[in-house]
Amino acid sequence: MAIPLLSLLIFSLLGILDSCYLFFIHLTGIAACGIGDCQAVILGKYGVCAGLPWGVWGMSYYVFLFCASWVQYPTLSDKKSNPVLFGASLLGVGISLYLIYLQAHVIGHWCLFCLVSAALTLGISIFSFILFKRIKRDGRPRVRDIWNASKTPLALSLLVIAFGYGMEWVKTLPRSIDNSEVIAEIDGRTLTLGELNQKTVNMIEAEHRALFETKIDAIEALLIEKDAQEKGISREAYHSLLLQNCHVSSAEIETYYLAHKAQWGDKPFAKLEPKIRTYLYAQKSEAIQLKNTEALKAKYHLKIYLKMPTPLLVLNQNPDTAPVLGAIDAPVTLTLFSDFECEFCADAHAQAMALYRQFPHKIRLVHRHFPAPIHPSAYLASAASVCAQKQGKFWEYGEVLYHDQKHMIPDPRFFEEEASKVGLDPSTFHACIDSSESRLPVDMDIDQAKKMGMTLRPAFFVNGSYYQQLPKMRTFYDLFASKK
């Protein structure tokens, strides 16, 4: 009888080693063996059960079997055997069969070391069955004997499970980075990692989000490709069919032109009509495609497990003094750090305003001052807009400044002339633009932007998360839906 029990000890020990390797793959994402599709199985959705990777459950299982066999070994002379070994082995066989089914019919990949574990479990069940037959021959042990032989293995098994949960918790903790590490030297001056991160945080954040958006676009493209295949048409024909009723009427163009007349200045309607038509068509076609994508997600039961990248730049709150459009309880707060003399900022402002007009009850638009030192009139323009805000016409005055930015000069008289275009009281405006009060909100915004490591203009924050450019409509629709 020593041979079956000794085999149990050896097989359990091999199972512990096998499970440790599977847990290593889960932690590092590296399959050092290079055999099979271990990463696809272990790192996927089905590689975890009840918050723990299967490698930890395997370690716990084999530790229990090893310790129970070890406790059993000296008692052979007393002709006592523990039926818990056989029960545990049957449980292991059941789980192994379930995992084999997942690999064969759900995941579509095979993990060699998962199969090794299944083979070990099968061997353990055979040897434990031999011991179980001896129980029937020599008489059943008392419950107290079974408990005394099982309590130590069970305690050690639970310790392994606790260790696994602890490791998973540690993975969620933010990793400390040594920002003082010197990574370069320029003309004798050292450059630390922290300094570099501070200067490039905008670009790094933009790259992370762009990569995430690219992956989502690729997933949605596969949905459209599948639907096109089911309809028996090409991607191009599918796209044309989807947008066959997307048209922009002359009345819609004229309505949009009149609603934004202050933005156009003295530009004739005939010159702007093609640009407005293109813009409105893009808006309509994007809305149609978004609606179609949402329908396809439901049709094909799409589940996306990608996680949004952790934001590096986070805007916790806006000051009460910041100019605001929209309801305070709107589900989305769109904050724009902008420069009135920056051409790209003018475009960003126009996009933000168009979005606000499209969803006036769902978006709260906030302006923040971020004039660039290379623009000689930008700081004074921001101060002048503060004066317009005090008279309740920040947004109207801002539209005028963006429109006339090419003629802007760093002279208070220019901004006083601009103030007359929106009906501001000239004496009040003159007194304000010469005072320090008009500069205080601007300085506060600049200081906050610098502390956050911002360098690029314009900069969007959607519910506190940074975007280098206005996010795709999909982002806003998702936020609207999540706040219902």
C-alpha cells in the first residue's frame, strides 16, 4: 500500500510545480516554455475563477493532496486510510474536464501545462481509488480520524488561497516610480525621469488614448465586416448602403449659417456653403454609423474587456469663477483650456460649441485660460474676456476674439473696440482691463495647467480625463448612457 500513497506524494508535488508555473505566466504574461498557447488560455477571460487565476487554485489543490498524503503515510501500519483523498481527487477530475472543455470549445487554444495538470489529476484519482477500496475492505475510519488527518492540509490549502488573493491585491496598487532617476545629461545638466515625464505627459496621454481608440475601432470594424459577410456584400457596398439616405438640405445649411452668423463675420454665404455642407454631412453620417454599430453590438452580443488607460492628467475640479455654459447636473462636463490667439484653439472652441448646441441638456461647457507665451496678445485677450464675463457676455466676446484673432494686437484699445461689438459698457470694461482683478483668474488657470504638466494647447478634459483633441462621439454617447 505504500506504492499508491508514494505515487500520490510525487504526483501532488509535480502538480504544485506545474501550478506555480501557470501562476508565473499569469503574473508576468510570459510563457517561458514557448510550447502551446499558454498565454491565450491563462491570460484570457477564462483564466480566472472567483477572482483568482487557476494556477493559485491548482497550488491550493495540490498542496492539500500532498499534505493529506504525507499525513496519511505514517498511518499505514495502523491500516487507516483517509477517504477525503478520493473525494478531493474526484473534484479535481471534474474541474480538469471542465477546463479541457473550455480550451476545446470556447477558448479555441490549448495550454500544454494545463493538460499536464489534468493528467496528474487523473493519476491521483487512480491511486486514491486504490486506497479508497482498502477502506471498504478494512473498515471505515471514524470521522474524528478523518478530521485529524485533514485539518492541517486544509489550513495550508487556505493559506495558499489567501496568498493568491494577496498577490492579486498587490497588483492593483500603484507602482512607485523613481522620478529622480537620471536618464540624460545635456551640457553638464542632468535630466531626470520626472522632469521628462512632466514635459511629455500630454503626448504620452494622447498616445495611450489613441492606441485604445484604435483597438476599439478595430473591434467595431470586425463587427461591420461580419455583418457585411452575412449580407453577402463588400465593406464598400455596406458603407454605401448604410449612408444612402444621408443628405444635407439647403434649408439645414442656411439654418446653421444663421445660427452661427457671428462666427462668420463678413464672409459671404456662398463661400461658406460647401464647408457647412461637409461639416453637417460628417455629423449626420457619424450619427448613422454610431447607431448602426450599437445595433450590431446587441445583434452579435459584443463584449469588450479592454480597459481604458489610467489617466495621467486628471482635472479634479474647475474653479467657481470659470465661465460655464449648461446645467450643473449635466452628465458630461467638457472643459477646454484655450488661447484666444491660437488658430487650433479657435477650431477646438467651435467644435466644443457645436457639440454643446447639439446636446444642450447633456453637456456642461467650461472655459479655462491657457495663453501661450509665444502669442503676444493672448494673455491680454484672456484678461479682457474676464472683463466681458463680469458683464455676463463672456461667450459672445470670446466668439468675437476667435474670429478676429489674426488682427489681434497687445493693446487694450483693440480689446475695448472688440467689446463694443457685443454691447459691453465701455467705461466699466476700461476700468476692468486695467485692473489686477482681470488677471487673477487667468494666472490661476495658468498655474494649475503648469502644475499638471500641460504644455499643449488646446486641451480638453471630459469629466476630468484629458484629451488632446475632442473625443469621438462614441465617447460622449457612452458617457450619456452610463449616467442614466
